[in-house]
Amino acid sequence: MFARARFARMPPSEELPASRAPRPRTRALATVALALASLGVALVLAEGLSRARGLSPWTPDPAEARVEPGGSLYLPDPVLGWRLRPGTYRVTLATGLVFRATHDAAGRRITAPPGAADAGGAPAHERPEIWIFGDSFSYGWSVNDAQTYPWRVQAAFPRHRIVNFAVGGYGTLQALLQLREALRNPPPPALVVLGHNFFHDSRNTFSRLRAREVAPWNQLGAIEHPWARFASDGTLGFGSSPVAYRELPGMRRSALAHLLATSWDILDERRLRGPEVTRELLRRFVADAREAGAPVLVVTLEASPANAPLLAAARSFGAQAADISVDLRRRENTNLPGDGHPSALAHQRFAARIARVIHNAVGSPKASRPLPTTN
């Protein structure tokens, strides 16, 4: 009797109505809602933690500058992506810093007053040439024409013509493309100088990190950025991609999304093996110049632990190599607060150091005035 009473069925009047019984679909929706709520709480906590660590949403740096006349220093180029626009310009940065730049008819920054002759009266086109390739450091971004180190080197070697091929934003690949085009017109130069910086790795592969940097300041419309990348079989391939950056949704509003995008970009950087690509491009740069009969000098411009292995690689390829770098953590070497590029003093130091190396390659400089030997 007792057992039967204990497990007896509930009277019909006390059973749960069918309308109130949990249904499988209701339980599934409740589970999803709980999961979404948990995810939302986790994202809010992760966002707060990201901001507490000093992270912030992505704010593109357009590197705004007012260029007069014309509005831009550059023109689109189907091979290089962009090139210098001939002319004389006044550039005003968003910080208020002003500098003046002159590009000759070939789209290269001048290294001497137009029409200048050497000490013996020879015009520029009759002098042996020294070609300088590089990025904004060798171009001389944020300093005037006569303050750039190529201009100062020209003053130290008046019996040679210094040709400055450098363009802001270029890497080793664009220098190689420029070199090959220039070598089509003999005679070869007396010396080829490549101004290198460690951040050329991402430029040479046009990684996501590089696209994030360059896309905001592109005002030239639909242009292509050249790249070099290793194929699956180990060969180096070449191509180009539009100058555009595929943003992770929400990275302009969320520090967490910005962190995730940066992690993705860094993984992409490693996948593309930028340092190895740079070394192979450097090998080809040196080989092409030497095959044409021109010796090569590779110099590093910004102080970095990456300089030593790069210079060692250059020497192994048959080039001369020298570290003429300055430490940009020292304010005097920059134009801060106006701009973080090398200052006129830094260019003076570049010139003094590189002149000693060029002297060994092409002979004694006949300087119009002695170059300083600042450290």
C-alpha cells in the first residue's frame, strides 16, 4: 500500500497543462539566447580589458599635406604604383611644418641648382653619375632641397652627377624596377647606392600591414601597388594589387576588433616572409647593377638591429655596405613635433658618413666646402 501510494500517478486535475509544458524548440531558443548573452558579456569584458591595456579603435592616419600648386607631389604609374610629378612645390603638413621640393623633368628630386656645372665647367650630362635609390629618407621628406643628403653628396663630389631616384613610400622592389629601367640607357653609372630601411619588408610584399598604412593617404584614385612573393614551389613571383585595405568590421569603433585585425595582419606579414623576399630582391638588385658594370653600395639609414644581417647579405652578394644610420629616438634627428622623418641635421650626418664610403669607390671628393663629421 505504501509503495503504491508513493509512486502513484498524479491525478489528472494536478497534471501540468499541455500548453505549459516545455517544447524542444523553446528550449533550443532559450539555449541560443543564453549563449548569445554570454558571448555579449564576454565581448564587453574583452573590449573593456583591451581599452584598459591602452588599446583603442583604429583611426586611419591620412598623412594629410597641402601641396601647392597641383595638390599632389605624385602621379599614377602602371609599374611602380606612383612616381614624382615634375615641378616645384610648397608642402604644408597638417602639423604646420612647411618644406619645398623640386622635381626635374624626369620626375626626380634635384640635387643641385638647375644648370649647375662641375668644378671644371662640365655640364651635368657629361659627368659620370652616382645613382641613389630609396624611400622618403633618401628623397628627403620634410626638408628642403638643399638640406637632403643627396644634395650634400653632390656638393662633395662636383665632378660627378648625383641622380636621386628615391620616392616616398618605395621599397626594394620598386628600386629594382627603377634600376632595370634606368640601365636600359647606357652608359652605366659610376656607382649605384641603395638606401635601405628595415620596414621595406612589408612594402616589398605589400602585406596587409602595408596596405593599412598606404591606403588612407592615397589620393591618386585606383592605383596598383607592386609586390614580390614566394610561390608554393619556392620561386619568387611578381604582381600588383589595388591600394586598398580590407577592414575587419567594427575596427574603427572597437579596440577589440582593432586588436583582432592587427593580429590577422601580423600573421599575414609572417606568411609572406618579407625578410626573405627582401634579401632575394637585394641579390637581384646587386647582380643587375654589377652585370651592367656598376658597383653597388648599400647603406642603412634608420638605426635598427635588422641592419647588420641585411648589410652582411649585401656584402655576400658582392656589394659594398655601410651603416650610416641615425637614431630617430633622438629628437634632434627628426623634425618633431612637425614630422618624424630625418631632420636637416640627420641628413647632414648621412652625407658626412656616406661621403667617406663613396670616396673609396669613386675617388676623392672635391668639396665646395668640407662636409661636417658630426656623430
